[in-house]
Amino acid sequence: MKKNILFPFLLLALAMGLSASTEGGTSHIDWFNVLGKVFNSTVLFGGLILLLRKPLIQILSQKSSAIQNDIVEREKNLATTSARLLDIQQRLTKVASEVDGIKSTAEAAGRDELARLEAAGRLEAERIIALSEEEIRQRVDAAVRAVKGRIADMTIERFKNDFTRSLNDATQQRIIERNIDSCGDLDEGK
């Protein structure tokens, strides 16, 4: 309906435009020329509209359907991406909780291992102290024995020197007889 109303106004505007552009300022209008131009324009634009109407409508409808398909596809991609994002967020939450669990387990295991190592260290320290005390005692005992042996050797040496100086034939004879008597007592005991 709007096309039918608009068409006469366009014709009138065209006619006025042509009449204003006439030569020499005279108000003479060549209506045959105006009608020819209007007819030519009507045939040209009408033919173009008739020829291009269906392809233009098809192109526009294809473009419209392509845009609609693109919008639908993007909405699907958005929904898929949103689902993936939600899945990833859930996984990250699970990973974070697993990391916290692993961390707390590792800390507890570390504390247990530290306690075990401290207890083992205390036992080892006590064992080393006991071994050290035993070794010190053995070294002291060995040193005491060595000192006693040295004193005994020195005493024997001194006794030997004193005995050798004071030994004469009569004393030597008495020692021999005393040893013979002691040996005789041994034979009787058998």
C-alpha cells in the first residue's frame, strides 16, 4: 500500500525537477520528453524489481538463515563451553581438595616420621652413650691393669735386685730345702 502512495509523489517530484531545469528560464515544459523519461525509469526500475526480486529475496533469506544458524551455533557453542567451564571448575575444586588432603596427609606423615626419627635418635644416642661409657670403663680397666702390671714388674725387678744383693750361699740353701719340702708335701697329697 505504501508503494502505491509513494509512486505518484515520486513522479510529481521528478516532473517538478525536470521543469525547474529547463533551459533559458522559460516555463515551457516538454511533456512528451518528461513522460518518456518517466516511462523509461518505470520500465527500468520495474524490470529490475521483477528480475531481481526473487534472487534478492533468496539472497536475503539465505543470509538471514545463515545468520540465524550462526546464532544458533554460537548459542550451542556457548552452552558447550559453559558446560566445559563448569566441569573444569568442578575438577579444579576436586584437585584443590585433593591437594589439601595430600598436603595434610604429608604433614601428618612428616610429623610421624619426625617423631619416629627423634625416638630412634634418642635410642641411638643412649646406645652410643652406653657404648662410650663401656668403652671408657674398659679403657680405664685396661689402663689400671697396665699400671698394676707395670708396678708389679717394677716390684719384681726391685725384689729381684734386692734378693740378688742379699742372696748368699746359706740363704740359697735354705730356699732350696724349703722348696724341696713343699714338693714332698705335694707328693703325699696325691
